[in-house]
Amino acid sequence: MDNIKERVTIYQVAQASGVSLATVSRVINKQGNVTAATREKVEKTIEKLGYKPSGLAQSLATNRTTNIGIVIPSANYVYISNFLNGITDVAKEKGFSLTLFATSHSREEAISVIEKVITTHVDGAIIFDDELDVDDIMKINSYSVPTIVINNKIQGERVGYITLAYEEAFRRLITDYYERGGKKEMAFVHVHDAGRLLARSEKTFLDTHQKLGRLYKVINCDDSYSHTYSDFCDYFKNYKSGYFIAYRDSIAAAIENAATDNGLRVPEDVEVFSLVGTKYAKIVRPTLSSFIIDMAEVGKRAMYMLIDLIHRELNDKSCRFDAHLEKRNSTIDL
């Protein structure tokens, strides 16, 4: 315990320097009204005592917290983790701290989180939550909190957005499948309360099949690997083929495993596709065909956009990331 040092306070710096607390505060925060000689004396005292300024004290003095609020549906999803990694990289580079708020796809919780973001007095916010609508986000903005919204087109004086574009690539995937002679009936695996991204993808699935005059299924499942695996083990006792569109890799993996454990072949009997592909698409066997958007890059872009927005230097308040197809072994290349 001998190596533990007692924290030096600003009061000790002021006393050792022979100046007031206000003068030390002005030196720390690089404010004016301090002579060069006094500034040098205080800085030498700080170095000698090993004083580390409090981030909270600095934020109170400058009225800037250098803190960004991040609103996400859950930190458990790999694509959200990748998104956070991108944000964190830029935050470290630019000297910002982060406060994380998770809403778990609950409308009531999302509204509560809005209040927390406002009362935390953050410098800005990045919101990736499908439960929040325009009015909710503009409420944050009404408190002059610069905001970047992910996967929702909302724009204002202090609001920018990034869209994740899956619909066009998904429509092309379905159309190409049938044009190349695909015979299996496609089924969309619906997850309850999974947000706008899945809802828009499901609408694309339905609209495209209706336009093509093709039969299709919509199968409900929980957002859980174990529950989905159990449900599809029962499903494959009665149905021996199909082309299944899953929301995420874990859901797709559950379908794959249920199929093979029932003696079916992937992709010969059962084909599986993951809409939101991550690193796990390459780990499971057979490897999963999926759409890919680099979510770490989305996080980085969001953070850079927000910093520019805070400084009122963001000229283009919108950005789009297009999904691209990664063909692997869970589907047949017709």
C-alpha cells in the first residue's frame, strides 16, 4: 500500500503557488486574465505536485463536458458492438468521453432514455434506436443537443443522419434468385419488436414477392438462438426444404443447425441467408451468405459528423452506407 499516492487537490496547488483558486482554474482551462509570470509559476507547481485536473471541474469551468451520449437498442448484438468500436476509436482520438444508454427495443424505455440524455448535459448524442420517432429525437434537439441519428432520416439545424441501405440489395437478391431458376419457397423469419431495419426489410420481401407473383411464408420466432433452434427443429419434422431469410447471424445459425440436426442438407435442401452479417457469418458451418455493412466505419463516420455538428462545421448532414452481398456456403449459386 506504500505506493498509493494521495490525490493532489486544486486547493493545494493554489496554496503552494500563493494564488487564488480562480487563478489556478484559469491557468488549467487556458483562460485569460493571468500574467505570463503567474501562469508559469502555477504550471511549475502543477508539475511539481503531480496535480491532475478533474474532468468534472474542467467541464464546469468551461460549460463543456466533452461527453457524448450514445443511445443503442442493445450492446449484445455483434453489429452494435462493432458500431461502438468505431465510435470509441474516434472518441479516443478527439478526446471525448462516452456515456452509453441502452433501450432494449422498448418504446417506454426509449422515452425514458431521452430524458436521461437531456439531464446528463452531454455535448452531443448519437442515436441508434429504432423505437424513437421524429418527435422524440427533436425533443433532444430542442435542448440544443447536436444529434446524429442512425437508420432514420431525420434532419434539422442541429440534427444529421446516417442511413443503412439494405432494401435495394435485398430486392435484387430476391429477384435474381427467381430469375436464375430458384425453386425453393422463400420464408421471411419475423422477429417481434426488432425495429425499423427489420420492418423495412420485411416490407421489401413482401412487396417484391407480390410484384413477382411468387408464393412465400412469414415465420415468427423469438430473438433467441435457443428458442429459434427449438422451433425450427419442430418445423423441419414436417417441412424438408426452403429458403430462409433471417435477421441476424445467430438466428440464421439456429436455422442451419436445426436443419442439419434433422438430417437435412445445407444448402441443397435448406438455404439460409442473414440480413445483417457479422464476423460470425464466417465462423458457422456452413458459412452464411449475408449482407455486409462495415458498422465500425458507420460508428466512425457518425462520430466525425457529430464533432463537426458540435462545431457548426457539418455541411452535409446526411450519409448513406449501402449493403453489399457476401456469397458463402449457406446458399446455392444458381
